[in-house]
Amino acid sequence: MVGTAAIAAPVLSAVASCAPVPEKFDGHKFPELGYSFDALEPYIDTMTMEVHYTKHHRGYFNNFMSAAEGTELLNMPLEQIFESIAKYPVGVRNYGGGFSNHVLFWENMTPEQKDIPSQIRQAIEKDFNSFDKFREQFSISATTHFGSGWAWRAAGYDGKLFITATANQDNPLMNIPDVKKGVPLLALDVWEHAYYLKYQNKRAEYVDNFWNVVNWEAVNSRLTKSGLV
């Protein structure tokens, strides 16, 4: 068990909320997992959670810190870095993205399912006609994305929600041509290491089971903090 404390607030305010950039930044920190490795069983298995968190996520963090060593990046919130990511080495993009994307991913899952808050439900129904339509479109995006990457539901700067997918460790905050820009609200890791031990090549089954562990209160909180919808 990693610990029962919620993921550290400074990390979430700087990464998972994604907007605005926090007034105070205390440096990049590897977050605690807010639940035990077995908490999301049977939907995400214990071994996958442990390896994913302690090896993959920790590896992205360590490599990002190595890439940032001796530079201004150590004192910059990640969303500020992502705003001009194209000017930094590809290692900063890959490792910084992997670090921040996983923080959001852990935080938008929970072993304690609750009703979807009315604000996020109403926003979804407004822009996707119904919650079922949104879920269907998101699942298709996650299932059909070719290769490694992420599926996102984000708030666009035009005030509308949208679904997109990114390759590798890119995310909607990055100023690169092939990424649709917005504030990430919900993230799903579709790299094989996120599901292969349990689901093998059955990504669609993994995606379908993801809906059983979504932390809608966290998603709603990010929507509120974004100020876009």
C-alpha cells in the first residue's frame, strides 16, 4: 500500500487543475498515490498499478528532473513549460508529459464511486447531447487511437468540451501543431503498460472497465478551476 493520503495539493494545483498557473510554485514533486495498489480491483489489477506507478511514472519523473537539472525548468510549473514546449529538447516534452499526464490519471480514478456532479453532467450533455454519447465517443477515441498515447476530454478555450487523443506523452496543454489545445479534464492512458498484464490485447475491455473507476468529483473540480465552461 502506498498510503491513504490524497495526492499532494501543490502537485495537483500545478498539474491536474491545469489552469491557471499557481501563484506559488514549490518545485516539482513526485506525488503519493491516493489509494492502495489493489484499490481499483478488479478493473485495474494490483500488479499493473504497482509497476505503472513505481516504475513507469517514477521513471518519467526521474528522467524529467535529470533533463531539467541546472535549468530554469526546475522553477517553472509544468503548464508554463508546456505553453512553449516546442523550444525545449524532446526529452523535456516526453518526460515532462509522462510525469504530468500520470498525475492527472491517478487523480481522476477512485475506488469510491459517487454520483456525477451536476455541473460536469450538464456540461457534457450540452456539448455531446447526452452522457451516453460522450462516453461512446470517448471510448471510440481511446480504443481506436493507433499506438501508444492518451485519450482526453478537455475544455476548449472557446468554452466547449471536446474529445481528443494524443501520441506518446503529449497533452492538450502543449503548443505543438498536432495537438488540439485545451485544459485536460479527464485522461485515460492507452499505452500497453497501462493494461497489458490483465487485458493483453483487449484494449476495448480495459477502456470499458475504466468507467467503473472514474473520479467524477475530481473531473468536476478541474472543470470549475478551468473557468472555461
